[in-house]
Amino acid sequence: MNSQGAAADPQLQHFIEIESQKQRFQQLVHQMTEVCWDKCMDKPGPKMDSRTEMCFVNCVERFIDTSQFILNRLEQTQRSKGSFSESMLE
């Protein structure tokens, strides 16, 4: 492999990582919209009433809280597995 190909590889990996993050974010937004729409929207109209608006706000906040909780739990699990693996190697 030439030096130009080796230099492009980290750039390609970075690009793929960014695009994957964008895709995950879009999936989360789509999922959140679907859940909150089904829960809060009784009848579509030209204007949202205050009850529906508050339902959407609460739904989005709970969705974000839940997602953050899950991410934190996964990080804790990964850290505990990592420290366990490191202690096994020593």
C-alpha cells in the first residue's frame, strides 16, 4: 500500500464514524417522534392545544432521560468488564 493510501485510511475511518453517529442520532429522533406522536397526538389539527404540547414535552424529556440512563449503564458495564479483563491479564 502506498503512503497516500495509508494517510487516507484514518480519514475514511473518521468519516465513517461521523456518518454512523449521524445515522444513530436520526434513528433516535425517528424513534422518539414515533413514540411521542402515538402517545400524545389524539387528533391532528391546525394548532396544538396546551395539553398535547405538554404531553410532547414530557414524552421527549422522559425519552432523553431513559436514553441517557441506558447509555450510562452500558458505560458502567463496559468499564467493569474492562477492569475485570485487565485484572485477569495481570
